Amino acid sequence: MIGRLSGILLEKNPPQLLVDCNGVGYEVGVPMSTFYNLPGLGEKVVLLTHLAIREDAHVLFGFGSAEERNTFKELIKISGVGARTALSILSGMSVSDLAQAVTLQEAGRLTKVPGIGKKTAERLLLELKGKLGADLGVVGGAVHHDATSDILNALLALGYSDKEATLALKQVPADASVSDGIKHALKALSKA
């Protein structure tokens, strides 16, 4: 199994890369989160990899962090989720956003990823529960789970993005009620 590549980045054609490792060029598929953090062409790159062996091909996938690779591996274990779908999920949302969606059981956040419908999103939430985001019973170390979900949904309903709402949740005190939590989050958002 190829677990890591270290070499010179020769080509970048999203989502494909060509990495020269001592004269051997490896084609590697990467999620956009990894792609955006790549060095320039001709520079050294290190990727953690996963080799998928299919009947018709051997396909290499690369990741910028162990967290991304582990999440990818969890995703492809799910029936009906192949490597391309897993890459699409990791391209559409960060590992922490995915973990938060699993913890809060929010299928709506997953359906925003191209190629993920309602049924697939629900299956992902069910299969990943306990495997991803299980330790996120407290989001950002701040708020109780039920209040967090309500506060987050309120902020999203008010038109804030997932990222803005998540950052605002981190400013909410641990013992805040839903109404107080929303007030604290809105105050944090107004300062940003």
C-alpha cells in the first residue's frame, strides 16, 4: 500500500495532481481543501495517500492531513459512497464541519454538497454517528448540544453562513439558554 508521497509537484489540474517522486510520476486525486493548500509548481509536496484498487484501475488519492485521510476512509466504508463521492464531500466541507453536521444530525448541511441527495445525507449521518464527531457533544467547547443546534438553526435562518454561525457559537457561554445564546451569537457577529 502507498501511504505517503513526497516529491516535486509537476502538474495541478483540479482535482488531479502529478507528483514526481525520484523520476516516477504519480497521478493523485485530491479534495479541494488539500488542493488550495498546495505549494507552487516545481516545489516539494508531501501527501498522505490512500490507494483504491478497483477491477479496472488502481487510483491514488492524496490528503494534506491525517484527519482528512481518516475521514475519507470512513466515508468510503459506507455502502453507496465511493471514492469520488467522498472526495466531493471533503471538497464541499471541512472535516470539522462534517463532524459537526454528524453530531447535530443536520442532513441539510450535507445536501449542499454537489452529488449528495437527501437519502445519501441521511445514510451518511446514520453510518458516521459514533465514528465521526462523537467527541463533539459540545461544539467549540461552549454550549450544550440541544441549545447549540437551536442556536445554529436560528442563525442560519437569519441568513448567516455555516462558517459565520459556527464561529459565533464559540462565543456563547456554556450555561446560556437558547434565547441568551442567540443574543450572544448575534452580538459576536455584529463585532466581526
